[in-house]
Amino acid sequence: MITVAGRSYRTRGHPRGGLSILAFACLASACLALAACGPAPAPSPDPAAGPAPEAEPFPDPLGVYRDLGYIIGRQRFAAVGRFVFMPGPGDSTFAVLALSLPNSSLRFRRDPPGFVARYQVDVTVGDSMAPAARLDETQEVRVRTFRETSRRDESVLFQGFLTLAPGSYPARLRVSDIASSTGFTSDVELDVPEFGPGSITAPIVVFRGQTRGSREEPPNLIISPGATVEFGRLEPQVYIEAFPIDSSRPVLEARLDSQVVWTDTLALEATDGSLHAALVTIDAGRLQPGALGLQARIAEVASADTTTLLVALMPEWLPADYEEAMDWLRYAGAPAELDSLHSAPPGEQARLFHAFWKRRDPDPETVENEFFEQYFRRIQDATARFGEEINPGWLTDRGAVYVTLGPPDEVLRDLETRQGPGQSQVWLYHESLGFELRLVFLDASGTGAFSLNVESRRFFAEAVQAIYS
């Protein structure tokens, strides 16, 4: 179990034994940054109020990871990490820290032929005055171009492990950029499990992995710190180790809430005779957006902790669950089509959602889904442009039209210099939709909240039906 900042997330197992360290930094291939559309105007800060709290962006992947029990940094140092547990030498356990952070969190300096930054990871286990174990590593990140220094994806990966006896104890993690004061500290409560006959590890989501010859060998894995995969793209790999007491084959289950949505029987490879392992690729077609619980068990008896597998709709668009995913897609289809996805039973959601996603893809030959890339850019645009006192910009009438139909070909403003009730906007679509459309927005209250008038609301509904029919 790992408890972060007072939140508990299930595992098991006083510290004893030595410390082994394996650490590296490398560049990941995926670029997760979406184009920013500029912030909405904000009032001037009050100097007497002290430092303003860090505003949560939209979308907020760090908030999702935090709520699911991950170790996270801050918006300006957007690290994501977690501990996973594997059998160690003798009766000990490897506690492996997997951590990712974006290049943009670090301060780079020119170092021909490119740029270099350095960061430190410090983990203290137990009493800080007499720690049971400690990991202290300084890593260097090199990039070739200045543009790479501003990457916002998980471009830096760190991995380090401690060899510990099963038991519960506190740990403090500090991560900091060497060249600046940025970084974060996180206090976690580790509950390290014991691995013996009949036991099995929690599924470990990895970028790459190989089985090892014995439990004395260090793990040969590159762990995905966020255990995240983009919908319809890469198929996630899961690594499992077990000590079966007979010929029973472990079962891997995916759960949505408490309901099993799919299950697989695993073929384990024997390593040193008692330790068995499996590296499994999950069919992406069986995944729906949101958080799924992965759990492995042996013969209906032994089960390990649940691992959360997060399925993102798009880079940075990480729904906490299926309902939130459908909320974000409220403008991506006709009402009847979206209702059918909302009401689908859990076992059918993945199949129906994949079919829906494929229907929207204008070029199935490419890896990208250009429709949804544009769709989510429009949500960010609308959020920046059309915010109102009560609703974020993408949930206003103007936001709904903008996300669904795109920007108008022409905007007419009626009496725009007059303050108070009676202001209006007229959006005209001449060519971009393939048909003409005129929509009128009225600010009846004079507060800047523009709503479609009755006739325009009907025209908009008809346009939606025409586009998605």
C-alpha cells in the first residue's frame, strides 16, 4: 500500500536490509503537449493577499493522478511517480520508484552542441536521523535543440529501486532542479508486501520489459510512471511475477468500479524454478477511456493489489472515468448517438466507443485521429475566449457552437459599445459548413453571458444533426 498526503491506496507488508540503486534518465518518444490558446483575462492580484494559489489548468492531468493516489509534483514541476513492488533477494522486496517529468520543469543551459539540465532525486526511508535506506541520485538530461527544452510531455524518465524487508514505514521523496529552486517534496507511507509461495505481484504497466532469471537479479523493466496509454494508439504491456504452488495459471482482470469487464488467463514462464513471470500485451480494442483497475490472482485464492491503468482520450486529456470522458465529448456527435454511448453497459462500452471513435476519424490510414485533435483544440480555445461568471467557456452557448461547428466565417456585433442589457452577437457561417447558417446570441442580463435565442437554438440543433448524420 502507498499512502500519499493522507490518502490511502491498498498494498501490504519493517524495514531491514540494504539498499540497491538503479537510476537512469532517457527521452520518451511521445509528445503530449497541446497548443495553448492563451489565458483568459484575470484581475490584478492584491499584494496584501500574499502569493496566489497555483491555478489548476484545464484539462488537469495532475489532478487526476493526485486523486488516484500517485505521487505528483506541482503545475510548474509536473512530475508523476509511483512505487511498485517486486520480489527481491532472499525474503526481501524491491521497491521500485518510477518517475517522469517534462523537460519544461528543468532549467537548461547551453552546452554545445546542445543544452543540458540536471536534477536530483532523494528518497529517505524511515527516520531521517537514522534512515533504514536511502536513494540519492543526480541525473543529467541532454537535448540537441532549444525547442526540446520546452517539451511538456513525460520526456524525462527516472527509475530507482530499494531493497527492503516487508513491512510498513514512512518515506520522504524530494525531487529538485539543480539550477533553480523548483521541485517538490512528497511524504508517502509504504506498505511493502512479502512474496512467498502462492503470491503474485500487482500488474506493472511498462514501456518495455524482460523477464529475469531469479529474484536476486534487479528488475529489467522500463516502467510507465503514469501507467497511461492513449486511446486507440499503443497497446499497453503489463509485467507480472508470481510464485504458483501448483499448475494453476494466473488470471488478469480489468475492473470498472467493482465489475469485471474483461479477463485473461496468463501463461507464465518459469525462471529460477520457483519464480515465474509473464509480459502481456493488452489488446487496445478492449479498453475504454478512463481509469481501469488491473488485478492478477492465482486460482481464485491469492490476489495482489490493484494497478490503475489510465486510458487518455488525447495527450493531456485524461478522464478520471468513462462518464467524464463522455462529458468532454458532449459536442462530438448527435444526441441519440451520444445517448447510446452513455447508456451502454460496462461490458459493451469499449466496443461501442471504438466504433464511435473510428467513425469520426477522417483519415484511418494515419495514427492520429484528426477530428478529435481539432475537437480538443477547440475546447481549449473556447475555454480561453468565452468564459462567463458561472460557466467555463466551453460550456457556454458560444462555446458549444464554437467546439461543434468551428469558428464562424463572420461575426456581427450589434451595439457593442453600449453597456447593459441588449447586446448581441450574430455568427455567420457562409462556406465552412457547406451550408449557410445564422446564429444570434443575446446578452439579456448585461453580464456578458450570451445565449442563443430560441430560433437560433433550433437552427443549431438542425446543423448538429446534419453534420453528424
